[in-house]
Amino acid sequence: MTAEPGRALREPGPATGDGSVPAIFLDGVRFGFHVDGRQTEVIGGLDLEIAPRSIVAFVGPNGCGKSTLLRVIAGLLPARAGTVEVEGRPVTGPDARVGLVFQEPRLLPWRSAFANVAFPLEVAGRDREARERRVTDLLGLVGLRDWSRARPAELSGGMRQRVAIARALALEPAVLLLDEPFSALDSLTRERFNVELLRLWERIGATIVLVTHSIAEAVFLADRVVVLSPRPAQLVADLVVDLPRPRRPGDLDAAAVTRTAAEIRAHLEGATDDAFAVAAGDVPAHAQPDQAIP
Amino acid sequence: MIRDRVVPPLVALAAFLAGWQLLVFVGNYPPFILPGPLVVGERFVVAWTDGTMAPHVVTTLAEIGCGFVGGALAGMLTGYVLARSRLANRVLSPYLVAGSAVPILALAPLIALWFGSGLFAHSVIVALIVFFPVAVSTWVAVHGVDRRLLEMARSYRVTRGQRLRMVELPAALPGILGGLRIGVTLAVVGAIIAEWTGGETGLGVLINLARGSLFDIPLLFAALLTIALIGVALYSLVVLVERRYAIPAV
């Protein structure tokens, strides 16, 4: 990331095909850790453009750096090389334009649901009245208006994650990043949450990027599925999900879904020897493992 | 419900007093060796009503108050710095361990030599004895604050002050209060030790007087009883604060 905000402000950033600025733009992004003096490459030169108001899913084997990539986009980790831009402006640190939902809810246990959602607003110095208005709206948006006074310990796992999503939306980010947000939920709840997430997305009009282990989930939710290789993470495939919106759980049986899922699976199996690293059994396994990899 | 909470302690107290009286009766000890609970109780009431006790209690409470607040604040600050600065940890932690190993009894005469025997000197001794458990418990508590919560806070661009006030302090509060619990009872001990090194009034001074020139052993016991009651009251106060403010993690 080159930290030259002045220059970046004058340059609106690279344009997408239809002339608008991409919500997220990655150009040659690299990231690595130093472990015992040895450099481990986690993200190995990634180029990606994500259109505004789209939903993109990152899938890849365990530990391939998907979560790290989200943190780089959110500005929590600095890219070692390359450019990260959100709405045409570089990300140089934790950024209000990006809302990040972690794998765990990460709520402050001593705060009520209401006060947890208010946390980013307090940090940003919004006055009490503005906070109350915004938090009430957000709790309504995630269906928890009646639970505003409850402490996290009094909420179910799913409710906690909804509070976390409401908190991430508090500052009206243009981009919402979700790091396996529903992985701790049982499969039925998870399915319902995916439907709710789509409804939420239609109302907030933000760009959503989510990391998931579930191929079915990726196909159901996303416009595009980006398949990443094992460390260092590189782009293996970038697939468009050809499924009309609004989508319903019943759509998961459509032929297009099965085909796309099989394609993703083939890419994943090509990218890793350990097919079980991908959540096995998410999709009927009639994908042909020996399919040609482009 | 309330009966289950009140009756057993009362029965235990009655048994303790009965055992004490029995020991005095069987051993036939004179009051200047081991006074019975009735004698001590009577002396306790008299010392409070004739105005012997009150000025000593006021002095001791003032020392405990000043010393505890000073020592606890210094302890929390040190503990926080140790938890958040690797350099401070390397440089200071050996001294903290060494310092907490030095008995306050050995240090008290030195403090008296430097600072005399007034409220300030005695408060310094109290502060010293309170400092170590509070510093160590704050250190451990802040160090143990869930890193995932800190990362969450960072993603919303908290300032250092906001992080401290909105995340670290509330998260570390149960641990810090644990240190304050230990510290508050030690504060009482510190005040008595401080008063033994010199002073005009204070419960430690009263103990010395009762043992020495007055030779009033029941009064000594009455002073001990007062000290114990102060300890229990202060401890209960911290527990009360704990119940009100410390919310354990999920």
C-alpha cells in the first residue's frame, strides 16, 4: 500500500467495465508473516476487482489465508506489497468504509445488545440521540428490537452473530466483510441466516465479501465465487454464479447451482491434495475430480 | 432462603464463643493472659462508649483510606504498563517480584526513618503493602484481555484512551477487583504495622499501650476485635462493588 492519500484523492482509481469505481480493488497484493525470522508468504500476489453492490464468496482450503485477506482489505493487516483500494481510495489502516464481521460474534460481554451495536458510534463520537436512532434501526434490521437490553450471555449464538452484523453496519460501511460468520451455527439455522443475509443485503445496498467453507453457501449467496489456492493464497478460479435474484433455498436444487458447485469443487481439488480440507459433503459429490483445470 | 444464609453463621459464632469461654473456664486463665469473650465484649463496649476507641479508629481508617487509594492507583497503573509494554515488562518485572518478596515488617522502620510517623508515613506503608497484589493482579488481568475483542475494537479505530476505557478496563475489572480484595485486607495489616513504628494515635498504638504501660489485656483484645471488624467491613465493600460492576466473560 502506498500511503499517499493526496495523490489517491486526485486519482479516482481504476474503472470497471461499466465505468464505475469498483467497491474493492486489489492489485498485486502480497502478505506474509515473520515466524522465527523466517518469512512465510500467506497471500501471494492477488489481483481482484469487486463491483459495487455485488456479493463475492472466497472459498479455499483450510488455512489458505482467506481470513488474512479479509483483514488486509479491512486495513487490520498491512499488505507487504500491492494496492488495496475501497471505492477508489487506498486502505491505509482500519477503515470506516469497511465493516468486518468475525467468525465469532466478539461482543463485549458487559454491554447489552444495544450498547454493543452502539460501540462503533461511541468510538466515532456520535451524540447520544444519533446513536439511539441508528442502533434502534439496526436492531430492527436484524430482528432484535425486543432484545436490545439483553446481555450477550442471554442471547443464542445466532442472535449474538446478528448483533455483531448490526454493529458492523453501524457506521454505514460501503463494504461488509464476513469471515465464516455462520460457521458456529447448526445447518438449519445457517440456511435461514443465509436467506436473511440476502434480504439484509437488498436493503442496505452494500458490497458483501464473505469467506466460507461451504460450497453450497457460496453458490447460494454470491454473484461470484473466488477460489483460492493453499498458501500462499493465489487466485485459482473466478466463477460467475448464473442464478437470478431474489434467491430462495429451493433454488439450491437448480441445475445451474449443481453445475457451478461441481466446478468449484473441481478447482478446489485441483488446488489441494487434501479434498477433506474443504467441508466434505456440502454438495452431492457427483463432481468429477479428474476434470480438466484451466 | 434468608434463614439458610443467616442461621449457620450465627450457630458457628455461638459455638466459637462458647468454646472460647469454655477454654478460659477449664484452663482457669486470668484476664491478663486470656480474657473470656464476655470480658472482652464488655471492654469493647466500654472503650467505645467512653471515647477511648474512636480517635484511634479514625486515625487508622484515615491511613487505610489514603494508603489504599494511593497504593491501588499506583498498582493499577504499574500493572497496566507491565501488561502493555514489553520494555517495561523486561525492566520492571524483576523489581516487582523482588519488591513483593520483601516483608513490609522489615521495611516499616526504614519508612519511619525517612518520613517520620505521621499520616503520610503510615499511608506510604499501607500503600506499599497494597501496591504489589494490585499491580500483579492488574498485570495478569490486562494481559489476559481477549485479543479478539481488542482486534474488534481496533477495527473501529479506537484511540488508546477509548481502548482503555471501553474495552480493557471493563474486561480486566474482575481480575483487578480480585487484587483489590487482597489489597484491602492487607491495608489493615499495613496500618497496624505502620503504627507500631511510632505515632500518637491508631489501633496499632492502642495495642502497644494496652500491652505495655496500660497493661489492659481485655482492651488489647477489644482493639483486635475492632481491627477484625474493619477488615470484614472493607472486604465486604469491595465484594459489593464487585457484584455491582464486574460482569464475567461469557
